[in-house]
Amino acid sequence: MHKIDYKRELNPGQLKAVESTEGPYLVIAGAGSGKTRTLVYRVAYLVEKGVKPDNILLLTFTRKASEEMLRRAAKLLDDRCERVAGGTFHSFANMVLRKYAGLVGFPNNFTITDESDAESAVNIVRSKLGLDHLDASKHFPRKGALLDVISKSVNKSEDIATVLALEYPQFSEWEGEIKKIKEGYIRYKKEKALMDYDDLLVFLRKLLHEHKDVRSRLSGQYRYIMVDEYQDTNRLQAEIVRLLASEHGNVMVVGDDSQSIYSFRGANFKNIMDFPKVFDGAEVIMLEENYRSTQPILDLTNEVIKNAQEKFEKALFTKKSEGHFPVFVEARDENVQSKYIVQKVMELVDDGVALRDIAVLFRAGWHSNDLEIELANHDIPFLKYGGQRFVESSHIKDVISYLRIAHNRDDQVSWHRALMLMRGIGEKTAAKITGQVIEKKQGLDIDEGVLEKHPDLSELIGILRAAKPGDSPGMLIKDFLKYYEPLLKARYDDYHKRAPDLNSLERIAGRYRSLESFLTDMALEPPEKSILEAGLKGKQEHAMTLSTIHSAKGLEWHTVFLIYVAEGHLPSYQSIDDEDAIEEERRLFYVAATRAKENLILLKPAIDRSARWMKNYSGGYAAGGIFTEVSRFLQEGSIIERFMDVEKAGGGFDDVEFEDAFNI
């Protein structure tokens, strides 16, 4: 007789997953279908069935997730559940390697390096290889980018050339040198008994693959294996699971193929799709009852994912049949999109919806730049996840420093920042020049010898001298961005990812007539700081959420706005020519839409001037605005007409308004 009435507590799909214990199982857990609940009850069921807790292994992607599941299982049954072996792949690997490290050539007291130490080790190797002469001026990657390339090569099981081509094409000319650094880095860690984060998985797989006795011992120890979020595993992790289950095959992996969105971290979509092939006789169990969203929202998301090329067929349903249709809003331009959201947020709050229950989601961090300014202007507090806040980004601060100098020649902080960006100028020279400008009141009459020695400074002085008091922020920033572009490329290895922010800054500046008012708005106190100073507890309780879709996975809100639902944005322009990448973009769309419980509002600007950056930095579109096309994921099967209500924001889109927007 079981203490827990599993049949009463679980729906049929969940119950089947809980009671299926012998053999391999793949549980496809649709969004909001109670995946965590299922795992918690399965732990309790195994223990209640008589399985020893230390024979159960629960692998999750965060330690917090594992601890929470085992705590909940213990609350259901008793504290035996907390003695189940649980943790992340990396913590499990560390535990095993502390015992068997000698078999893979390491002492048991090896040191795990953090990211900073790993970067330092890469720099040491580079120096030993005599590559110090290759610096940023030759567009050679800095230590952080080098480590990132090496790590992605390991996690994705891809060679350096492939990683460079996909992630860092600007460094492809240094492929040979980077390969040497990777090889030297591997040797260096071995000599110094160091393991980085990736090595924990590499050497656990090596141990299990090359030492059958250890593999048999560990497989015998962990006779019941469960893996959460299996769609997010990389090749190394999938191989580790296969090896650990080699003696018994009692493995249940839980995940959702439709939510596989982390390929940039090394996650391999094929792991979940190929599980039935890797584990002979594996049974697939579907969890399709959704406890989060209304049926109209699920109807839309089911239709979008139905068009995926490769998938496990499922159709989410809910007992909450009532609900509003998702809304598609075509806004005149980016700023109208932002103003529409601000207006709707204020209406929702008036209707009793808490700010913490409202989220705006987007494909890339820079998509929210305009919205952040609009929210700040209306004193609506927000927290941003998945990218630094726009006005706090270093490259935005760089450019604003030029505008501050144009506004106030005695701004010492801005002068120092601008000077330190220049090639060949260090702290001493910066202090000397700042002293001339401010303390000696020379203004822009800097010694000609200094200007000849430092061409970047000479060019900046020329721009400042040409600037007139009545110049608009938009006019000024155009000149400063032309000047800043080579400095951006020299200073930041990921300059191509920062470039869209600069176009956002230019567009925002273009809406101001006064430089003073623009700089004042840019310096507005961040809402989070205001909340803290007001003495309010729990920032999240009093702020709405702005988040990239990647950072929103696993979360839910009463109302979700999804912005820039347009070709080139969602899907990203970087994915257009890659079928696999387009399929992941589809899954990103699906993840975003399934975060909504009651209201789902999708927005697209009719005119998009952010596409201009593609010309400046990628040789793509012409300068100026372009007409945006609605995302392909909403065009298929007339989804907008069949599953959505449609609105327009910003007036009728006639030729005159388009001409105004294009500044024709």
C-alpha cells in the first residue's frame, strides 16, 4: 500500500511516467505540463517502491533545481528522498573524478579553475608560444574570446575552424595560431593539475569510456537514472548518460524537443530526437495537458510548432477553455511599438495586474533599447535579464562621453573616458591632456605636437570644433559614430554584437532637438536604484520584466508582450540561410509564446530603421528605414487570420507617414 495516492495526484501521462521504472523512457513534457512535478513524484515512487536512495541519480542543470526537487519529494514522502544522489552534470563529474582522477592522468586533488583563472592560463600559453606580438591592433582575439572559442570547440565537439566560421568569423585568419593555443592550453592544465569547467565532462567521459570496471561499478551503483531538460544536453553529456546506464538501461530523460534553444551553448537538438535510437526499445511518453495558458494561446503555439521539420507530434490542451485571442499589433515604427506597450502596461496595472506579472520578451538584448528609454520616461520600473541594460553598456557610455564633451568642455570624467579609448594614450598622457583642457583652460587649443602624435585625438578635436551650439543630438552622433567605429572594433572582440546598440542610440537621439534634454534622459536614475532607495523589499515584486527569450525559459507571466516579430529579428537575420538555425528560431518563438498565461501580444514595427546597422557592419541593407515583413512563423497557414486579433498602432500607414518616417 502506497502512502501517496499517485492516481489522484497525477494526470494519466504523468502517472505513466512515474510508474514506468524499468528500461529506457523518453518523457516529452510540453510547456507548462508539470515536468518538475512528474520528476518529484517519480523520486518518491521509486523510494516508496523499495529502491535505495543512493541507487537513484537525478541529473539537472542547476544545483538549485535538484535540491528543490528532492526537498519536495521528501515533503511528499519522508527524508529518505533527500539522500538521493542529485546535482548537475558538472558536480557529479567532480565527485567521481575526485576518486578516479588518477586513471585519466590527474591527481585526486586537482584544482578547478574559474573563468578568470582560465583566461590567465590561456594568456600564459599564448606568451609561451611567442604570440604576444599579435595584439588587438592586428585584430587578434583577447584572452576572453580565445577561451570562449576553445570552450565552444569542446562543448560542441567541433574543431576550431568550425567555431570560428560560425561564431567569430573576424578571427578566421588566426585559425592556426588559435589551434596551437588550444593544444598548449590542454598541455598546460595537465602539467599544473588544473581542470576547467569543460574538462570535468571531458575526463568523466574518458574515464567511463576507457575503464570498463569503473563504468560497471558506477552503473551498478546508480541503477535508476533521471535527467531533466534533456533537450539542453550537449554531446558529452548524452554520451555520459549512455555510459552510466550501460549495465541496466534504466534511464528516464525528460524534456521538450520544442524548447531546445541553447545550441549556442553547445546543446545538441539531436540528443532528444535520437534517444529512441540510442536506447533500444525506449518508450516515448507524452505530457500534453497544460496548466499554464488558455486554450486560444495553446492553439496558436500548437500551430506554430506543427510546422517544425523534425519533432515529436504533440498538441497541448488545457481545461481552461476560456480566454482572449492572442493579439497581433502592427506599429508604425519602433517608438510607436514602445509607446503602445507603455500604454497597455498602465491599463493592465489599472485593472489590477501587478507589474511583476507582466513581461516583454525579445530575441536579442538590443531589441528593447528604445522601450527601456520609454519605460524610464514614464517611471515604470523594470528589471532586464539576458543582457546589460542599454544605458549601462560600456560602448554606449563611450559614445555618450563624446556628446557630454560637446555639451560641456569641462567634463573631466568624459574627457578621461574618451582619451583612454584612443590608441597610444595611457593614464599619464590622458591626465596631461585633461589638465591642459580643463585646468589650464586651453579648451580645444591642444598643442599641435600632441595632436600629430595622436591622430585619434586630432580627429576628435576636429569633430568637436566643427560642432555648433544648435546642432541636434542626431547630427552630432552621426559624426561621432563614424569616428568611434574603428575604436569599437579595436576595443571589443564582440563588436559585431554591440553594433545594433549604436544604431539604437542614433535613432533615439534623432527624436531630440536639444542635446541637453537628450543627455538628461540618458542619465535618468535606473528604476531599480529608485526602488531600493525607497526602501521597498524584493525588487521583483515591484517591477515588470524585460528579458531575452533565452533567459525567460521556464518562467511564466499573466501578460507577455513579444516584440519585433519580424523577419530579420525573429527569426534573426543570422539564421536566414541555415535550415537548422531557422528551426531553432521557431522553437524560440514557441518558448516565448508559451510563457503567457492570460494575454499574449505580438508586436511588429511597420518601419524598421535598425536594419541600417547591417550595412554599416555586415555590408547588408542600405541606410535608412526599411519596410519590415511579418515573421514567417506567423505567415504559415494564415496563422494571424485564424488564431489572432489584429490591431494597428500609430495611425493609418499612408504614404505621407511613411515618407515622414523615412525622412524623405
